[in-house]
Amino acid sequence: MKRIFIIISLVTFLLSGCVYIMENTGRFLDGSAFAESTVSVYRTQQIEAAIQNSDTSIDTSVEILIVQDRNSQRSVIINIDKYPMIKIRGSMPNEDNEFYLTSLEYFGSNIHGWNEFSKQLHAQGNLTLGDIGILEINEEIMQLQISRGRIHRYDTRITGEQALSALRNRSERISSLTEFMHTSASEQVQTITLFERYWKVILFPEIVWNNQRPSSWQQDNDRFERAQDISWNTGYTQRTFPEELHIVRNSGTMLQDWEEALAWIYFAYEWENIKTLLSGRIILQKIN
């Protein structure tokens, strides 16, 4: 009986450890984290490009992994230290060093669960691999449709078409939100912590301290609508946000997106900087 208890405890420990690893590395929870092995690793030596709207003190190190799946098929994974929630996958370069970006894979956890998805990318580039690696993306990186994904919310896992529909709808809302942010920002923020601190008081003054609220927060004759246990100032919504975001904010959906997908909103907001980073000539040292 004691032996059975030990075995069960060991299995429970191993399973919980696996979940912990996946939640903190952003690997898909369908077993793909263990289906690939790393063949070689390259780390940044130099990035020959001006990083728009970026502070050089912020870590923009790039890592390239050559990985191999169970069928011995190899691919390229590009990781950017500043954006650990995403990895960009590409094909192996051909004899002319040409390769293609194929997908962006996202994983972001929150106190309620996580979102994960794979989105198709399109761009051609050159990748030279040896003791020194050289990465150059020659085209505009185009994001296409989310092709697969899952959502874990509390004790519920949402998969299949239901997950795809929810993730694609959230993607559209996040796109509208970050477009608003870019047209409204009075300052640049460099880390996700500063991003959260700056935007929370603008997007959701109802849930911050009174002395943090914007000066335009409340005016005479403002109306409030209650949704998801919060009374939303619809007057502030109308004064501050474009029309397509009015229902999203007043219904509490924007706050739900914020709480469940902050890392997604941040990387979407930073996408132009990510493309700028990758458009430079990136020189890497093989370290493994």
C-alpha cells in the first residue's frame, strides 16, 4: 500500500511539473513540447538595425534554435528575449540560404488559465548557419489567420472550432484596442510592467484609485451601466474611445481581455517594433 502511495505521489509530482514547465515556456499543451529536440542554438552578437521607439537598455537579444521533430523534420525557431510569450517558426534554409517564416506561436498564462494559439506568418528571408549565423528578413512580415489554439479558463478547456472562434474574435478586439493605443499614447513604454501600469488607468479608471483617474474621467450627466459587477462610465467611454470599442468596454469584455490576455495585447502593441528588429541584419554566435 505504501509503495502504491509513493508511485501515485511521484506521478502527481511529475505531472504537475510538466504543467509548470509548459506554462512558463509557452509550449503547446498537446505534447509538442516533448516532440521536438533542439539540435543547435545561436545567440545574438549584433543587430545592425535601428530599433524604432526602443531604449537600448532594454534587452532585445535574439535566439535561434534549430529543432527536430519525431519524424526528423527540422525547422527554425526565433525567440526574442523581450517577448517570451511568442516564438516565430520558419523553414530550414535551402542551399541558397533562403527560408520562410511560417508561423507565430503564442502562449500567455493568467490567474484564470491561459490562451495559446498558432497564427500563420508569411515572409521570405535569408539564414546562414555555421559557427556564425546571419539572419535577414527581406519582406514585410504578414500575420495571417489563427489556425489552431486552445483556451483554459478556470476548470474548462475550450478546443476545436469553439476555441478558434473565441481566439479570432479576441484577436480582432485586440487589434482595435492597440490601434486606439497607438493613436492615443502620449509616451512610449518599454516593458510589459510599465505598459500595464500606464494603460490600466486610461482603459479602466473605474477599478483604480480615485487619485489615479484621468482628469476627463467624470463629467456632469455621465451615465453608468453595470456589467460584470462594475459600473462603467459610458460618458467616459464615449469621450475617450472610438465607436467600435464602446460596447466592448461598457460590457466588461475589454477588461476580460486585459485580465486574460495582457501579454497578447502587449506583443500586439509592440508588433511594429518586433518587425523592425527582425528586418535588420542579425549576427549570431553558435553556442551549442
